Amino acid sequence: MPYFDAASSAPLHPVARQALLASLDEGWADPARLYREGRRARLLLDAAREAAAEAVGCRPDELVFTSSGTRAVHDGMYGALAGRRRVGRHLVVSAVEHSSVLHTGGALEADGGEVTQVPVDRTGAVSPAAYAAALRPDTALACLQSANHEVGTVQPVGEVARACREAGVPLLVDAAQSLAWGPVEEGWSLLAASAHKWGGPAGVGLLAVRKGVRFAPRGPADERESGRAPGFENLPAIVAAAASLRAVRAEAAAEAARLRELVDRVRTRVAELVTDVEVVGDPVRRLPHLVTFSCLYVDGETLLHELDREGFSVSSGSSCTSSTLTPSHVLRAMGVLSEGNVRVSLPMGTESSDVERFLSVLPRVVSSVRERLGAPTPSPAPATPSPDLTVDALGRRCPIPVIELAKVITEVPLGGTITILADDEAARLDIPAWCEMRGQEYVGETRRERGSAYVVRRRS
């Protein structure tokens, strides 16, 4: 059964499995001890650190292992903010950062600090000029992901790093999605990553802090990992993480070219095979293995369940997933369609035949879900169209508000308006996106005691 959700967690790499099993026998002792078993464990830990540092592009003594990528982000941000507290308590992030960054920013705001979110364009990329403009004399830290976890867009890290350097602000880069494919552009001050994203075991993160960066670890000092990651090191997992990172890097160039061709195939053919679909993310500056698209008139959770029945494991940023009733903050920041969203992220080794079977199954699955939800079909316009209509979709979840809008758009004359009443948060994103896709005019939104009224003017 094809697994197409490597951006969430990649399958364990064979090298990681081998290293994990071997180090369970050799690396169980305390690497801080001076007896034979401890020295052996220390050699394994030092070798893993050197291998990881080489892949990251830093000195071994600048890198520590943490209990997860999220912990690496949290510790990196808290440490840098605390180290520069005399400068100020202002944080700059992009609007599409991973939740670990945004949650830390929220905690800073709750504690009296200030956060500026730099907007992104429709591809999900920040403008280096806009990012530079957000930096202030009291900015303690800036954060920018190397590549987006939901749509694959690669960020201009090098240009933003130069702007941060000129402003004297350290830049933390979340490299979780990109580190398997190559080193991050130069200029960063702190870097975080997570082993399970590249085929290492879960429960291992990396945090690199360049020499010269002011850094004050959070919590009591600990003798482990330069005082930046307290607790006994999970040495077998660390060894497996470093070994698998080295292995995937050796395969990266060939696999990137091969997977990029498969993803290009999906990007092109999804739009040909499925009507009313929007492929999102930068078509060029993107990760080689990831593609995201959104389908009109489709319930995202139902679509994922149906694809799972067909044997395909994919992810979604729709508001209709079981974990949340609000649209993905990434899709919202980009201003693209959220309903029926599908993220396909291919693990290394994915076969062309699996992608072809996915493309053969997808149109039938989307059509089935649309039929079940009562998606609109072309119908003749009424003889005497009403100049204005109101559609009550209160209490109805996505994609129903957009489906109801599409059903009645031809019932008003050109220039006529339709008002959609909806209280589903996704409507705020999906109705304007539908208008753009359909060539209609989105007039605006008026907040009401319950939900909002969205006005659309018919233009075609």
C-alpha cells in the first residue's frame, strides 16, 4: 500500500534500522563515564555528532541532540530570546511557520512580548524586502523555515539571512523538511531539524547554535549536551538518526531528480484529470517530493478516508479533517482554496507505478465524494433570474457553503449579487478562492451576531 505522507514522517531508513540495532548492543552505557563501556558510548555519540554537523554545515560543538524537532525549535527560540532579552522582546516570523514556532511566539505574546508575522504571496513564499522591513532595533530573534511543510515552497533563506545579519538579528531556521535534500543556505544563526522527517527514528531532534550567538538555555543547567538539552541521551536513536541522515544525503541528488519528475507528473495531470482543482505552492522553488492541491466541492476528511480505502495514505490541510475545524494557517496565509485539500509527499524509493495508480484512482474518488455531497452540475439559467439572492448555510460545514453558492450563481443576472450566510471558518477562505477560480467578484464580508454574510457579484 503506497504511503504518500513522508512530510509528516518518513519510513524508517534501512540504514537507521541497522544502526539502531547495532547501537542497542554497543551504546547502552552512560557516555559521561570513564570506564570502558562509557568510553565506547562516548565514541558513538561523538561520531554521530560529527556526522550530523557535517550534514548541517556547522561545527560539532555547535550541535546538540534534543528529544524532538519541536523541542529543538522551542529550546532554540527560548534560548535566543533569553540571551538577547536586553535588546528587546520582539520576534519576527513568517505567517506560514510550523506550529512549534507560532506556539512559541504565542507564549511570548502572552508574556508581554511582541510578534510580527511577515505575510506570504500566493505561492507561500515571503518577500525578503518585506521580511527586512519587519526587523526593528528591539528585534531579539527572527525565524524562517527553509521549506514549507504543507505546500513545499522553498523560502529565500539566504536573502533573509543577509537582511538579518545587516540588522544584527540572529535567524533561526526550521530545516525539518529540507535537511534530507541538502544543507540550508548560509547565514543562519540557529537551526532545528527532526530525524523522523528524513527516515531516522522518532524522538531525536537537532539544534545547532553558531558560536557567537547569545544564548541562555531555558531551565536549570545540565551537564548533558552543552547544557542545552538536559537528560540522558537516547544514544541508539541518535546514532541511527545520524547514520540515516548521512545515507539519505548520499542518495539525495538522484532521488530528488527522480521524485521531482513524479511530482511534476502529479502537478500536471491532476489538473487535467479532475475538474475544479487548484494546485498550490511554488511550481519551481519547491521540495522535490511534495505536491499539494485542493478540489472544489469536496469534504477533505471524506476524501482522505476514501483514498485510504483505495490504499493511499495522504495528508490534508483542509478545515474538514478530524483534528481541526479551522483551515490550515498556511493555506489561509496564502489565500488559496482549502476545501478538499490533499498533500502528497513521496518517500524515497516511491515507484512510478504507485503514482500512476494514484492518478487513475483520484478522479473516481473525487467524483464519488462530490456526488455524495450534492455538488452542482451545469443547469440552464431561469427564465426570470432574481437580481439578488440570499443563501442560508449557517451550521453547515465546508464544502457545503461553496456548493450552495455554486448551485445558485446562474439564478441571478450578470451584475446581480448572492449573499451567503455561513458560520464555518473555512468559508472566509474558500468563498473568495472560489470567486477567483470562477471569474466572479468577491464583494466582501460582513460580520453578524452569528457567523458572517459573504457577498458575491456574478460577472460571468
